[in-house]
Amino acid sequence: MILDVDYGEPDERVITIRMTKAQAEWAQSGLSDIACWVRGFNAALKEGESDRSPMGLSEIRELNIALKKALDRVEQQ
């Protein structure tokens, strides 16, 4: 799922999470670190060990992208 309101259904309600720019940067940086760790962990798995792969990488990636876009919009203001 793409976490961008433009990709949602027209009748879906939109939510807003309020945070400061510094808080968003902190969260975005942490999400990047987690995503890198998961990709490294997955790369180190031996064949047949995919059941040990951490779940949630796509969700982390999409949330991270959404935060980056929001931060870019703030920078452009």
C-alpha cells in the first residue's frame, strides 16, 4: 500500500499526525536505520531461512517515504 492520500480511495477519511519538523526528522532517520538493518538481516539469511525474515519492511519503507515527502514540502515553504 502506498501511504499517500492521492493514492487512497476518494471516500476514505484522511488522518493527520502532528509533529514538529525536528520530531519528523528524528522519526524518519530512525525508520531509515531500521529499514537498513532489516535489509542487511535479510541479506545474511541462508537459503530456506526466509521464515526468519522480519516483517513490516514495506510498511517501514512507505512510512519513511511519506515522512520524507512531508519534510520536503516543509522545506519548500
